[in-house]
Amino acid sequence: MDTALWYNRSDVYEAWRLLLSAAGELGASGTFRYDVADVTRQAAQQLVGDYYVLIRDAFRRRALPELLAAGGVLLYDLLPELDALLGSQSLFLLGRWLEAARAAATSDREAEQYELNARNQLTLWGPSGNILDYANKQLGGLVLDYYGVRWSLFVSALVESLNSGTPFHQEQFNQAVFQVERGFIYNQKRYPSVPAGDTLEIARKIFLKYYPGAVRRGRAGPA
């Protein structure tokens, strides 16, 4: 996974800090809350890249405890927190995207097809991952039920490789993760189309947990 960025990641973290520092004055504004969610979402995306590097490097050094620690934070805290943040804003809801697709249909059968298309566009973009993740988006529901499951499968595969002493086979992993991706398109699960939770409260929680470490890593330079 390429974690290189075309911009200065520290600028995003500084914007994140400054936005949250203005919450006392601007927190009642819906557009301000959207901006907080959007910048926090971007900061979280950068953090996911950081944890991927930690996981990858721990695997290469065969440091299982470190791999489990980094994987645990990613799977059981960062991604759930990101999903909750996205779920607090209407424009970041998977359910809203899917309902809009269904609403364009003229029959129940057509609605099912439109929803399949809407799910496919976000994920595989074709019957067999023809342009995988080409139109990927961070949406509440999608982060946990699609990306979270993929990350879990990846971490589990690395742990199994170290425990068994067998190499990690990318092609085998790709085949296994395709079943997860395809399963999401057809699972027919309904997702909320109404936001839940306080955006500022969730963003502050993520900030307090992750901002200090992100700044320290930035000062230390790229891994």
C-alpha cells in the first residue's frame, strides 16, 4: 500500500487542531460541524496509513506483539471511531447514498438493481473488481462493514503467517478478500439515513487520543 501523500500531512493535523479550538465560538453552526467532520475524517485517513506502516514493519521484523498492538488499535478503536464520526453527519452516510439510488427506481426490482449498482460503484466497480476502489468513499457504515472487514482479514492473515511460519501469499489474500467485497454488495443490509451522535464530541475524542502521537511522528520524520 502506497502511503505517500502529495501534501504536508502536518498541515491537516494543524487545521484539525485549529478547527476544534474554534468549537466554542462556532460549534452551533451546521456547516462548521461538517467541516470538523471532514477534516477529522482526513486526519483519520492519514492515521490509518500510519498504522498500516506499523503493522507492515512489525510483520517484516516478525514482531508479533507489535503487530497485534497496532492491528488492535486500528481494528477496534480507530476505524470504529471514524465510522461513528461519519455516522454523525448526513452527507457522510452510506444509507443516504443507497436510499437515493433506490428512490430513482420505478419498481421494486429496479430499486434492488440500483442499490446493487450503488454498492458496486463504491467498491468493486465491476463484477470482479475491475477498477477496485476507483470511487471509494468514506461513509458511515461502509468503513466498518466493508473496509473494516478487509483490514481485519489482512491483519489476521499476517498473524497466521507469523504463527505458522508460512509466507504471506498476496494472491491467496486477494481471492479471500474478494469474497468479502462481493458479499458486501449482496448482503442487503439496511443502513441509517439519519445521522446519530454529536460530531464535535466524537471529533474531540479522536483528537485527544490520536493528535499527540501524530505530531510526535511528524517531528520524528517519515517512517
